Amino acid sequence: MSDATTPHGSTERTPAPSGPHPTGQPTSQGGPPPGPFGPDGHPRRWAILAVLVVSLLIVVLDNTVLNIALPTIQRDLDATQSELVWAIDAYVLVFAALLFTWGVLGDRYGRKRILLIGLAIFAAGSALSAVAASPGQLITFRAIMGIGGAAVIPVTLAIITVVFPPRERGRAIGAWAGAVGGAVALGPVLGGLLLENPQWFSWLIGNDYGSVFLINVPIVLIGMIGITRLVPETRNPNPQRLDVAGLLLSFVGLTAIVYGIIHAGDTKDWAAPSVLVPVVGGLMVVALFVFLEARSDHPSFDVSLFLNRGYTISLVAVSLAFFALSGVTFTFPFYLQTLRGYSTLLAGVSFLPFAVGQLLGAPRSAALVARLGERTVITSGLALVAVSLLYLTRLELGTALWAVLLAFFGFGLGMGTVIAPASTVMQNTLPLNRAGAGSAVQNTVRQVFGAFGVAVVGTVLANQYTDKLAPTLAALPPHVPQAAKDALSSTVAAVPEVLGRAQQQGTPVPVIQNVRSAAFSAFIEASHVATWLSAAMMILAAVIVAVGLPKIVTLDPAPGAGSSRTVVPDEVTAPIARD
């Protein structure tokens, strides 16, 4: 007999499937065990999926929208480059730290209930972010959004697994994952459209940037109504205990590391004690976290997964890819909007080739893997991303737009060719009974590397820009206020406004043009250095995959299993994932 959950949330006993495999593999008599709603799943499962996809879409959409809004936020809130980085990473750090915790809470107290709570917190944080009056407030409210957003991914995936029968879960999870690709395509365009028409919401919120957050609220409310009406309540009758110590240690350690990295942008000195102390201290806390997790009977981060070489190498590839992606999406909105003078809408549309490349690459990667193997396909995808980034290190102010868009397309195509097969390797090299832990670790590490990408690339970009512009600012006439020099050196986004005021106050046009040209050149050179860093990460990842990824041999399901999902049990993982 096995425990299952009724549509009303109560636990009932259901007959266990005949001849179950100890790892949860499909049986030879009836395939994977049916869910609590019977062999055909919940009668309204596709409507439930639509509601869950809306919930996921708005959470993923938020980060892609925010990148286009960075120059506007910087102007409206007078934010420094470091504060912009914190506005992104405050969300990501909280999100990564709470992914596993929300999943456990959903198993214990009801997934529908936890999803509604998470969406409510996300909506409240969005509304507060829309009216933030200072960078500090925005950072705080973004962290609140991260608290709520972290509930959506693990809980929606768990609900899909419960309401769909095994034969349909692949299609359902594919649609769920496709929402991420849709958000990548839609986010920058939606953000650009909202920022292009600030009058739509500025009368209500009093600023030009807040619409990118306020738009979340009505969509979340619609999703919550759909969830309340359609989604059944389900629980795990044997939920895992909360890992409170692991949650606190991981959050404190990662936050300290990111703080030190970002603070290097304020001190302009990577060796300063105020930079090294939090970074080293954070690394020590993370090391303690890993040590304790390896010995815990209810870990939130399953360290033993890294003993599986196929899983670990694939995770390295995906994580470094997200490092590079986060750096690029932080840097290039400034290039498009401030340097090239594009509107927010045109800048958003300029990111569409990246989304198109990703949407084309991901679904076609399976056929490539079948022909060439995982190692070749993932390495080739990483190489394509690296080549695209290397081209972007040659970017100039006058580079043809089609060439920029082609580089974005190559970047996206390579990302799609990396993430899909690498994620499949991570799924298929683990036994079924560890797939949940593997997914939790994968999502957490990926988010953490995204946060590191923004922090490291953002700090390098800021420091390089300041250093390269310093000689020009030092040569300005004495009557130029120090406050104007500080604003110009802090971020390239301040250049148009500061120079506009200077021209109105009688500063000669040749001086204005010289400073503008120097500032734009400094930013382009700084972006080259930052992009070189991302390209180096991709080259490193390609070498690691080419040398270290074992050959993955897929086990065929037993005759009559009724499932195409492949599983590698614990006892045969090493022989199956081989060189």
C-alpha cells in the first residue's frame, strides 16, 4: 500500500502498483504508479496547467523586464551602479535560498495554500517596488518579491506531477518549461513598451519606472483566482523536515560574498579589507554549510549529488552559462539606451534575437544529442556562446545594428543548445527517487551563479568605466562642480542628464562633446573587459565539458513499461555514466 493525497487534501491509502522497482522505475506490468487522481489524472489538468503557467510566467518575466528598466531606475532614483546590482541580486539571493524551503512547506501544509501565499507576497512586493522612493527601499521590496517568487517554481512543478498521469507529464512539464522561454522573449518587449509610455501609470505611482513592477499585480490576482477555483489541494503524507540551519547559513554566506564583490565597486579596490573580509567570511560560512549538509539527515542541499560526475559537469556548464547571461543582460541595456540612444521599446525588441535563438536551439538539441552525443552538443553550444561574446568584445558605438542582433542570436542559440541537453543529463544520470533533490540543487546553484554574474560583471564594469573616464574628468575646468564629476564617473546612465544641465548653464559645446565622447568610449572599453570575463567563463565551461563529461548511456524502459523516461539507478550510475 502507498500513501496518496485526495483532491481535498486528505491522505488516503491506495494500492501499490504490482512489482514496483525499489528506485521508483516503471514496472514491467503497468508503468509508473498512477497519481492520486487515478490513471488518467485530474479531469481538469490542462486548465490547471494553464493557470500554473501564468503564475510561473509572471515570476520569470519580472527579471527580464527589470533589465530593460535599469537605466530608467537609475535616473528616477539617482541610484549608483552598486545599488542597481543589489536591486537584482536581493531578489535572486532570497529566491535561491528559499527554493527548497518553500517546496518542503508545500509538501507539509498544502501546495495550493503555499502557492497562493507565495503569489500574494510576490504581488505585495511588486506593488511596493512600484512606489519605492529610494534605492534602499527598492532593494528591500525586491527581496520581498524574491521571498514570494521562490514558492512558485517548486510548488507548481509538484502540482503538475500530481495532477497529470505519467504518460502526459513530459508534455505538461515541457509546457511549464516553455513558459521560461516565453518570458525571455516577452519580458524585454513588455518592459520597453511600459517604459515607453510612462503616462499609463505615472499618475498613479509618481514615477516612470514603477510600471514594470505594478503590471505584476493584476496578473498575479488573475492567477490566484484561477488557482483558487481550479487547483486541488495536495500534500505529501511524509514531508521532509525543514532545514532551518541550512537556510540561514546559505543565505548569510552567499549574501556576504555578494556584498564583498559589489562593495569592490564602491571602494574601487578588490584588496580592501571591507571587500576581502565579507568575501572570505562568506566562503567560510558556505564551507560550513556544505560540511553540515553532507552530514544532515534532512539536507536542503544534497551535497552527495556532486559525486555523480555527469550531474556535476552538466551543472557546471549550466551555471557558468547563467553567469555569462546575467552579465550580458545587465550590461547591454545601457549600451543600447544610453550610448546608442534607442528608446526603451526598441532596446527591448533588440533582445528578441536572443530569445528566438534560445527557442530554436533548445527543442532541436535532442536530435543533435541523438546523433552526436551530449558531450559534443553541449561543448559546441558553449563554444558558440563564447564566440558570440568574443564578437561583442569588439563592439563599437558605430557597429551596425544587424551585427549586434546577430551576436545576440548566436548567444541565445548557444544557450538553448547548452541548457536543454545539460538539464536532461542531470535528470537522466540520477535515479528517480533523487530527481527532486537534483532539481532543487540545480535551480539553487543556477540562481546563485546568476547572482554572482551580475555582481562580478557589474562591479568590473563600474570600476573599469570609472578608471578609464578619470583622466578626462581631471582635465575639466575648475568651475565644474565636484558633484557633477562624481555623477559622471558613477555610471554612464548619468551622462546625458548631467551634460544637458551643464550645457544649459553655459558650458561650451566642445567641452560637452568631449566629455560625452570620452564617457561613451570608457563604457565601451569597460564593457569589453566585462564581456571578456563572461567569454572566459564559457571557454572554461567548454573545456570542462569536453574533458570531463562522461558518456551517458540511456537505459531502455522495460517491455510494456509505458514510459519513455529513462532512469539510472544508484547502483549502476557509475558504470552507465562512463568515459
